[in-house]
Amino acid sequence: MSMTRGRCGNVAYVSEGDDSEHQAVDPSQQLSWRSILGEVLAAEGAERTAHEVRETERRKADSLERLSAEYDYLAQIAAGEDLGRFLGQVAPVAVGLSASPSWGAAVAAWRKAIAVNRHGAERVMERTVQDSHSVHDPVALLSARLRRCTKGTPTTAVDPLRESFPVLGPELADMIVQVRKRIRQRMESVTWAALTQDAPWKDELTAAVGATESLGGLIRDVAMFRDRWGIYDSHLPLGAPPADYEWEQLQQREEIQEAIESAGSCQADPHTEMSPSDVHGLQQVVLTSFGWQI
């Protein structure tokens, strides 16, 4: 049995020599060419399956879903360091506060509060430190007060390309810059693939909207949404409705669904074909999406 490996494909073939040159073998123990070829094809199928699995994992490795989780993890570390630094300035005895069970919630509340009004968040922190001498868990009190001061502000999804916060260490700052760079690259590749490749969800979206001027932008936004929330197999443009506690995904889904319905209500005449300039315009859409903007 022989096998050649080439750039375009692999070739397997069976070579049969002169039986007189070899020691006699029991025919019942000798594999036939059909058995040998079957084993070769099985091995090739396993190799191809391994390549497909590896390619799928590689494709998902830099998805917006994973990149956003990586960014959020780094941003939480930066917010925790910033909170610890400021606590150390206003409360000299704040060394062990990071061991509190409420520390993670306090960091998340601090990150949101400084995004709205840093000066106001710092004043809340100072007053809380002054009032927490007799409190069993000062961090829990701080978390509650920070959430209260941002209660009236609208809850919006975090934009990893625009969020601004202090980063203390150069290593952490460099990691955040690298993640943001990968996010931009992924957004560009997702947009280009969505505009140039066929997919069942694109057919569903086109049928709902029609050949309108907003079709290119909707294709881009839906592709971003699907990659952000790991929707890979559903033929529905926005996938199945998420759970109620997934407020960020729900918010983005409602915004895109509203845009789809608005475009569908202004659907053009189904007999009207898109002009070459309209098709070219779909290829030149600005790389923006709900929540994220390049």
C-alpha cells in the first residue's frame, strides 16, 4: 500500500508484487485491497475531521463573543486596581477590603459609576468611607451606594472601543490595546464575510427587508450580533430570543429587530432590481454596529 501527499490532494493506491518473491502467507490472514483501501479512506476521513474541528476552533478563537469576554476581564482588573488605589488614598486601613465577598460587585459598580461621573463616584466613595467605621462589610455598603447613584442613568452596553478608564500598569494597558486591535480586525472580517458570502440567515433577512438601501447596513449589524453572541447555526437572522436576564443581548436584539421592521415597512417594489451603484454601495458601508464603532 502506498500513499502520496500533495498540495491539492492525497492519493492512495495498492501495489501488488510477485508472490514468488515473498514467503507464503495464509490467505485468510492477508488483507484484501478493499480492506486496505477502506482503512486508508477511514484514516483520511479522520484527518479531515480533525482539520475541520481545528478550523472551527480557530474561527471561534477570535470571535467577538470571546474577545468581548477577554476585554471585560481585563477591564474589570483595571477597574479593581483603580478602586483599590483610590480607597488607599481616602482610607489608610483599606488594605484588606479587596478580600471582601462584595469586592467584585463593588468593582463592577465603580466601573459603571466612573463612566457616568467620576467626580460624583469619588464623592460617594469618600462619604461611604466616613460612614463605614461601624459597618461589618464596608465594601458591600460602597457597592450599594454606587449602584444607587447610577440608578437613574440609562443602562447601555459597554463599547470596548470607546470605554475610557485609568489603567495603572503598562503591561495591562498593552493587553487592553491588543484586545481592542483584535476586536477591530474581527469586526472588519465579519463585515466583509457577511457582505460577500452566502448564508441562510441572509436569505431570511433579504426576504424580510427586500432590496432597500439599508440592506447592507442590516447585514453588517446582524452579522456583528451573531458573532458577538455566538449564534452560528440558526437560520434566523437574530437567532432564538435570549433569556430575560441577558439584558445586553436583549437590548441589542430589540434595536436591530426594530431596524429590520422599519426597513421592511418601507420595502421597495419586489420587481425593482438593485442598480450596480446600489450593489457597490453595499460593499462600501461604514464599519459600524450597535454598541461598537470603529
